[in-house]
Amino acid sequence: MTDQDRYYQPSNSKDAMRQIEKLFNQYKDAPLTQELVDYNQNLINRLNDDILTAAKQEGIPERIASVNSMVTVMQKWVQMRLAGKPFGGRMEHFDYVSDEAKSKFKRKVQKIKGSSNHRSSRH
């Protein structure tokens, strides 16, 4: 097994940003440990160094703004968690989205006469 097979190789800065966003959303609610804070700081450093440089080389101003937004969200996450507050949201499209901002749909399952295998969902 070579190192290329073992490590993730993003194709461009957006691909790398998506990967970091996915990783952040996986650990954002985990119990805070020193290893997690170090890991988060490592991802912030990657964003500031490698990915920001790649975004500038690609010449897409929206992507540069998205990198800066991701860094801000990740730094605020550390500050909130160190203060003992919950982080009530997640990162979507490289920006913070609170849990209250998402629409919630109520669903009530209706039984239809006959076997219990047939159920409908009426909204």
C-alpha cells in the first residue's frame, strides 16, 4: 500500500474544503479533548496555508471568502466549546447554519385498511 492510496488527495481547493467541512461536522458535537482541539487547529492551519493559497491560484474570489468563513466558524467553535456552551449548528456550504434555521416537517403515518404493510404519509 502506497502513501497515495492511504491519504486523501483533493483535486482542487473546493474538494479539500468539502472534505474539511465533512470532518468538522463529524466531530463538532464530540466531547472536548486536547487532541480534538489540536486536530481542529491543524485543520484551520491547513485552510489558512495550503487551501487558501490554492484558492488564490485558482482565482475564484467566492472561494477565498468561503475559506475565511470556514476558518471563522471553526475558531468560534473552539471558543464556544471552551466556554462550556453547546455549538447549536453545523457547517453547510462552507458557512455556519444554526439548527433552528432548518425547516422541520411533521409527518404522521396513516394506516390504510388492510394489511399493515401498506401505510401512507399525509402531510
